[in-house]
Amino acid sequence: MTYDVAVVGAGAMGSAAARALAAAGREVVVLEQYELGHVRGGSHGGTRLFRPAADNAEVARLTEQARGLWRELEEESGETLFEVTGGIDHGVDDAAIETFEALHPTGQVLSMEEATERWSGMRFAGPVLYQPGSGRLYADRTVSALQRVANAEFRDQSPVKALKIHDGLVELDVPGGAVRARQVVVTAGAWAPKLLTGLVPLPPFKVTQEQPRFFAPVSDDLDWPSFVHGRKAVYGLFEPGSGVKVGLHATGPVVDPDTRDFAVEPESDARLLRYVEEWFPGLDASRSTAISCLYDNTPTDNFVIDRVGPITVAVGFCGQGFKFVPLIGEYIRDLVTGESSVPSRFRLSSHAGD
């Protein structure tokens, strides 16, 4: 049979695309090279941050647009996917504070002393920007919910070896024979550049293995917001049952997603442990568990969401895309159906000089 749309990659973005496209009346098949819910990419794990940008008006607006779509997905799936915990940025300069105050009228600028009194498990060295609407998203639970509510066919253990445009259709080379579709959506993360060579002019990608850790709090009585520290962005949040996740953003070693060994890179890991010892009196740095995930990074840190002929791509999320998952599903739907809702910052033309 010939599908309306074949989606390559059944992580969060591919599953959100399948849901949105099926709801728009398209017959959709999703092809996943591993098992559904696998741990080799960037969509697995317990939690992600939901954080409106402190100093970028467009990203802050898109985050608020996504907030309502998360609530719609929760209602449709019957799952709790987004919990508001409040969130903070610290280690910021005066310009960032001014921008924050203009963008976030419900936010607060707290003194170091006020923040320490409220979050005694953390150390601060200057003003703290508090956003009460920030929180945590449940990652594995979200992917499962999207797949459950999507009226689409999901095929695991179906790696796509090549794409070929032939007679007005896209043929996808998978084990057991070609799959044909009128259009294809590629949400394959770190694997996308290999698959799309010669078909879509992607910017240069750097694939890194990021290595956060879960740390045990020294007391169950401590309160933990989601947090980002400094422009080089140390990030984290409390995850029930696991501890406080702390990670160094986009500092991991470059890896090949097909040969990655999941081993912790010792220098980056030691830097993370030193950071926690310095800045988190409420965490026991001697009791922690290392985890890892993949980032697919673009030179500008902007996502790539665009269409070239019958191929739509949504890749390059730089470890910052999860809060937009249901919104990106809608962007993909609109590209496939011929509408144009994608912000220009995500289109291929904005990456032309990368």
C-alpha cells in the first residue's frame, strides 16, 4: 500500500508529528530503527525542563504557545505530563535582568539572600530570576502517550537505509521491502544527516553525548525549582524517585550515534562533580548516578524545521526542543499539508550561511 506520510523516527518529535498528521486525516506510518521507547537517542528518560526563555522574546512566546498544547495532550491522553514547579535563572548580568523584567511580568527578581532562604539546597552569588510557570515535563510518559493517542501505524525494528524519490512517491528502503509514501517526515535526530545527504541541505551537525547525573538530596525537606545557571548553562531539576538532575549543557564529547559506547567521559564528569560540590550544599555529591543522551546540535542552536519537495525535516534540537514537542508536531503537520506556520528562524534559509 502507499501511505500519505511516512515518518522516520518514533521519538518525541516523530510521535507528535504522527498524532497531528493523523488528526488531519492523513494515513501515517512511523518507522523506528530500534524498539519503541529506546534509550539511544534524545527522547528517553524521566523528565525535561519546561522553561520560558529569560531573555528571548520569540522563544518565550513560543513556549507559552506550547504550554496550552501540553494541557490539550494531557486531556486527550489522560496522563500527567507537565507539572509546574517554578524555575530560576541565576548567574545573569544586568542586561538579562532588564530583558527578563520586560518579558515576564509574572516573574520576580530575587536577591541572593531571598533566593537562599527559599532554596537552601542551592548557593547563589547574585540576583535570581524566578519564573513561577516553569516546571518539569515527563519524557518517557509523553512519548508513550503520543503513540497511544496517535491514529497511526508504528513499526519498530524498521531502520530506513535510504530514501528515493521515484514516480512522484518517496520509497523508503527498510528490511522486508520498500515502504512507499506521498510524503516523508524525518525526525531521526542524530541519524538524520546520514539519511538526508544529497536530498536536503542541512547545516553542519555536531552530535554529542551529554552526561548529566542524578544526585541524592541531603534532606527530603528541601524545595527544588528547575534551574539554569549562567550563559554556559548548567541546568537541572528534581525528578521524583531519582533525585536532582544536574547537567552541563552542550559540553559532551562528539560521538557517532551508531558506535557510541555510553561510557562516561571522565573530564566532563569530574567538572560536573566539582560544580555540584561548589554550588549545591543540599546535594550529596558522593551519591549520584550518571546518565546520558544525545544532542543533535546546529551551529546557531536554532532548530531545523522545513520542507524540501516531498521531504519535511524536524531536527537539530540542541537539547532544547522537548518543551515544544506538541507545537513542533503542529509545525510538521502544516508543512506537510502546505500551510506555513513555522517561524523563519527554524527554516533552512536561516541556516544557509552555517
